[in-house]
Amino acid sequence: MSKQQGSSGELLPVLASLVSVQLSRALPDQDLALTAAFFTALGDNLALIATGRSQPEQSQ
């Protein structure tokens, strides 16, 4: 996300909370658990990719 004038990183957790509440109301428990696990895996993989990109390349 790009930094826009007047926007704040502090709004992202609020947005995530609102989306979470809406999803929890719309999905049955099993689907909600699967969705939560999917987004956890997605976030972990994105963090790994970002970390890998920030590491200097090693010559073999």
C-alpha cells in the first residue's frame, strides 16, 4: 500500500478487525477456521518472501 496524505498505518489494524468481524458473521465455524488458517499461511509466506528479498544474494 502506498502512503497517502492523511492516511495512517494505525488504520490497518482497524480495517482488519472490521473485516474479521464481517467474515465471522458470514461464515459457519468450519469455514471460518479454514479461512483463518489460509490467511495465516498466506501472511507467513509473504513474510518469508519479503525476508528473502531483503537478504543479499549468495554466490555458490
